[in-house]
Amino acid sequence: MTTNTAARPTSDVPSRPTSDVPSRPTSLFHPDHSGFDVDAMTPEALAGEALELADAVAEQLRGHGRVGVAYSGGVDSATLLALAVRALGSENVVALLGVSPSLARRERRLAHRVAAVIGAEVIEVPTSEGENPDYQKNDASRCFHCKNELFTRIDDEIVEAQQLDAVAYGENADDAERHDRPGAGAAKQHRVLRPLSGTGMTKDQVRMVARVMSLPVADKPAAPCLASRVPFGEPVTPEKLRQIDDLEDAVYEQGFSDCRVRHHGDVGRIELPTDELPRAMEPSIREALVVAGKETGFRHVTIDLDGIRSGLFSLHVLNSSSRPHG
């Protein structure tokens, strides 16, 4: 990915202070994370329920000679990729990674590292959802337009070039029951396979299979795209996505295991796991986060005492739509 060279505010911004980091970092985005002590997955370790689930996914993929997996590096898509490689062989599976400004740089790097453990080739698919006015206006259908762009690009540019018989993505059975995932509608329109939900695999079961197969992302927290940090109704712009990406990188540099940076104009609101909130108040860490936020263009940096709330802006929209009117 090309490094963004947009000018950053420099007036009255001190150099970023350093602080001690854990000897065994808790964030997967640290290059020395213990999860990457393994350099290959272990499908031979599958047994019991994990083996039954893996065989059920293999049955879903039976009859498809070569499959592309819509891949993000998260636990669902990584587990599907690993099970597809087990079922079809690495030569018959390719990971399709959508790349745009809404994909965090660290997520892109991590996706490649995880695919290397699995032994799968990664093909990056540049997407342009950010140029779509319906995506930019950032309403509850934003995820549909994003997924639709990815699957359209795959259909138009990748399927024939890679001689794919099918494309699959990592929806699990819990996802299939949710009503706040409009991207699933795009998958249905493009006839994308859903082997995990098709076998009834829940999120917990996906993680269990991932642990047995030694996938480094088995316990990786959910990581929605950067656009999810912009409140619904506020336009999504490349500059906002860059600010979010830069400040979240700075948070992970301080050794936190997970974070979200919500974009509120001049304010960058940092959400952290609640048990890690006290660390954010340590003087050196607090100063580092404030400096990093101002470097990336925020005038104010705040810590949300409620901690991380995944899907926060989606929940606000759903709650509003469910209230009686009149």
C-alpha cells in the first residue's frame, strides 16, 4: 500500500514520547506476538467435534475444483481458508483480499502473515467503494455497497483469470441470524458460497477449530473496517480513514490488545477493553496517545470510559429505527 504523504499539523506538536511495552505483546499486530511462534497450520490435530465440523465444510466444498475465498485475515475467513486448503489442496484455493482505504494497514499485513501460516496464495483485489456516492453517504446500507463492490470486482476480474469454480466467504451461523449485516445481501446476490453457516458453525465453534489448527488469529477480536468508526450519516472520506488508521496504530504501539478510534470531527474518541483502561492513564502512555492524535489531525483525544462497543454506530441506527414514531 502506498504510504499516505498528506501533510500533518506540525505546529506546537511535541515529539512522540516513548513508553515501556510488554515483553510478550498482547496485540496480534506486534511482529513478535506469540501466536506466530508457529509457521504452519496443523490440520492433522483435528479430532472429535472439530474434525466433524471440518469434514462438514469439506462436504460443502465438494465438487468445486478451484475456489476463491473472500479473505480479510479475521478468524472466520482465515478458518474457512484453512479448511478449504485442507479439503481441496493449496493449489486449488486462493485468498482474495479486498484492498482500499477502509482496510487498516496493520490488518493488511496481518492477513498476509496468517495466509503464510495456512499456506495459501493471496491475491489483492483493489476496490473502489469509496468512489460510490451511496457508500460515501454512510447510511445503514454502507456495508452492502462495500461487499457488492468486492464481489463485483471478483466476478469481473478474478474468476476467469484464476479459473475459479466458486467464491466463498466466512459467514458463520451466528452472523446469519443477525439483521445488521447488509453485506450478506450482496453475497447472496453474487451467489457466494457460505460453507461455515451452511454447516451451522457458530462463532465459538469457528474459534475452536482455529485453535486446533494452530491459526494465529483464533482469538483475534472482531475488526470491522475503518469506515465503521465514522458515525452513520457523516460522510466517509479518505482523510478520515487515514486519521483513524494512524491513531489506532499508535494505540497498538502502546501494547493495547484491541481498540477503536471513533471519528467525531475534531475529536478522536478511543475505545479500549475495559480492563486495559487504567493503562491509558499512565502518564507516558496518556501523553503518547494525545501527541499521536494531534499528529494525525485531531484537536482533541478522549478515552471512552464505556470501553469497546463493537457495532456501536450500527446499534444506534437499529435502536432509532425500532422506536415508535409519531
